[in-house]
Amino acid sequence: MELEILNINGSSTGSKVKLPKHVFEIESNENAVYLAVKVYNANQRQGNASTKSRSYVSGGGKKPWKQKGRGTARAGSTRSPLWVGGGRVFGPEPRSYSQKLPKKVKTLARLSVYSDKAKNDKIKLIEDFKLSNVKTKEVYSILKDLGVENTRTLLLLSEYDADILRAGRNIPKLNIKVAASESVYDLMNCENLLIQKGALDKLSGAYKK
């Protein structure tokens, strides 16, 4: 599979690049993708919801009234879950929701999504570029020329570029990542994938068998 290299104006540079087969032409595994997204979402949970059981609620050390003679129910503490101000029964406590996934499964999930994007023509290859002005409108203009300004887009950079990250962070539907640092969720959550030429080489090396 070959793709034309586009410049930031959306026109062809006249050269083509063959996509590495081990990244963009594998048999996709839906179960691996499902597991990767599930683990990602689980790891985003903070798990800091907390309530107090009766052993953690202050007070209640004295018996409210004598055991017999009042004609009322027996009570040993004012912090019973039945009382206002009492403890909570089986309430949530801080916990970790983190899950782990084998490295090979994570890699298979990423490659599966890349292959699906390639088959459905959702990938555009662009030349490496630098911003002349660190302005949001310049990044938006590039997206507009490429025809992806109104769709969820993931831009993969060949290397960390603070200017591009800063200029593009205010664009609602744009996500910017350095190649090989993206998650399966990032790939699944975009409709179009923009890959810099240098980022393609980095992906090929990162996932080389």
C-alpha cells in the first residue's frame, strides 16, 4: 500500500511512500482492541470515592439510653447506620482500578487499528513541518487545507515539538502525539490520522519484529 506525501497546503509533493506491512497490513484483532480500550478506560479512573463506616464516624461512645424501661428499641450507639449521622453500610472506599495488559496484546491492538485505518483510507501522510508563527490559527489553517478541520483528528509527530503542541491544544477536535507514544484509545477516538513522514519511519522501527 502506497500513500502520497502531502504538504501542509494539502497538495501532493509528487512523491509516494510505501507503508510498512508489519504496521499497516496485518489481520486486525478486535478482541485485542477491545481489551486495550477497556484497560485504558479503567486506568483513567481515580478510585478516590470514600465514605465512613460506623467505626470511622466520631462519637457514639456512650449508650444513648438505658437498655430497659423506656418502651423504645434498644440502642447502643448514636452512630448506628440506622441513625442520622451514623456510619455508612458497605459504602465505597478508596481503591485502585488499574489493570495491566501484556505488551504483545497492546502492540497487536495498535497495529490492528493502524491496519483498519489504512484499509478505510483514513490515513494522510504529510511532510515534516515547523510553524513559522506559534499561533492556533496556523495549525487550524493546515487542518483546513487538508480537509480535516471538522473531524476528530490525531496528528502524529516525528519528534516532540513544543510549538506545535502549544499552538494546537486549543483546537477541540485535534489530538497531537509523538509517534509510538499514542494509545489505542487515541487511535480509536479519531476519524482521520495525520502522520508526518518522519513519524512513519519511527512507527516502522518501534513495531519492527
